[in-house]
Amino acid sequence: MDCFPLSDCVPRLIYSMYWERKDKFLFYEDTYKEWTIFAVESGSFYYELGGDKGIATFGDLLICPPKTPFRRVIVKPLTFFVLRLRWYNREGTRIEPSESREFFTGKINIQNTSRLSADYMMMKKSETFDNERRLHRISHYVQDIWLMYCGESGEEQGADNRITPNQPDPKMLKASSLIQKHAFQTIDLKHIAAILGLSPARLTQKFKADFGITPIQHLTSIRLEKAKRLLLETTLTLEQISESIGYQNGYYLNRIFMKHMNVTPAKYRKAHSV
């Protein structure tokens, strides 16, 4: 399994449910027999899954492995899909993703929100069909979302280990993917360096040589892009936004935002509101 590129892993639905403006989960903690995804269309909720915790909003999907306690509390009335699925390879053989693969658990984020919205719209339209046809159609759109994530994470770039003069080192592609994956959680770049068998200083040096920016600059850029999107597309408070993108609190986010954008988050939201 571990030799497969992520995009060769195909999710197939066995269950789906669409909830609109739910204000409370029935259970604070739950576990599932099958792989389960919570895909947020609007609203937000706080979650704890394994060692990961934070706030999920539009653009986020929570991937819950089987038999793993999942704790959650709704923050803003939540519209979302609950999707239970199994994984298959391209040949149609069922596979079980290794729990050691960081891509398969926790929160992932989709950057192309317009395409994500289009997929969600088609998934909602599919709710009118009979169960077998409905699951078949929704599986198609879930697979599109998964492939979108694989492409955005840089996984497909890293699938070929051959190095050309214009191609980043595979370890740096892996570093970029890990930062992308864990950008909205508490992330330790020293840990990423250790995974890659590098010192933090060497990671920074090689990353900047390949991409022109340091790992921390890459992380900050990802977080600020999502912060800007949440400021414009939601009514979340600064504290809630900071929690959803991996910062300690609203005060710290305000400092980072001001440093890089030369404007406070509040003024940015007001200036760009329509």
C-alpha cells in the first residue's frame, strides 16, 4: 500500500448523509467502523481526533479512521456531509491505508473552493436519486475532491523520484506536502526535519534553494490565505479563525496578519466586504 501514490487510492462511498444548519451533535464523542469524512459546506465546529484538534470550516474535510475516538462541538450552525467509505486501488481491489501515513487522518484543506462548491452542489442534487444511484454519483464527486487534494498537496509531483535540474529534491517535495497537510494544526518544523533525516537548518537551506522561500514562510503564506478567505466568507471571530488555521490565539494572528498584510484583519474584512 505504501508504494501507491495517493491518487491511486480511490474512495468509494457506502453511506452519505447531508445535514443543514445543525446546531448540535447528538454525541460529543463517537467512533466509526468505517472510514468517515465530515465535509463542511458552511458553519464551523471544534474537533479532537487523535493528537489533532482545532476548528473546521468551509474548505476543510475531517478524515476519521475506523475505531478512532472523534470529539466535536458545533461552533456555528453547521451544514455538512457525513461520508462513509472504503478505499480501493485502480484495479478495483480493496485496500486499507496504513495508519502511519499522515495523509489519511485528520483535517485536510481544499484550496480550490470554487470547484469544491461545485462538487458540493452536485452532491446535493444527487440526494434525490435512489440509494444505489445516489451513492454512485456522490462517489464520483468525492473522488474529484480527493484528486483535487492530491494535486494541491504536491503528492503527484513527489510520485516520481527522479531528479532533473529543474525539479525540487524529493525530500523537499515531501516537506512541502507535510507542511500543506498540517498547516492548520500545531506544527513543529523540527519534527518534519527529523522525518526527512535532516537538521532544521539543513531543511531551511534546501527548502529555500528549491522553492525560493523558507519552510516557515511557506507555512505562513498558507495560513494567511485561509485567514483571508475566512474573513471574507464567514462571520467567524478572529479567535475562531486563529484556532482553525493553527495559531495560538487571535492576538497572535492579528500580529502576523499586520506584519505581512500591512492591515489588521478587521480592516481587511471591512475593506473587502461586499
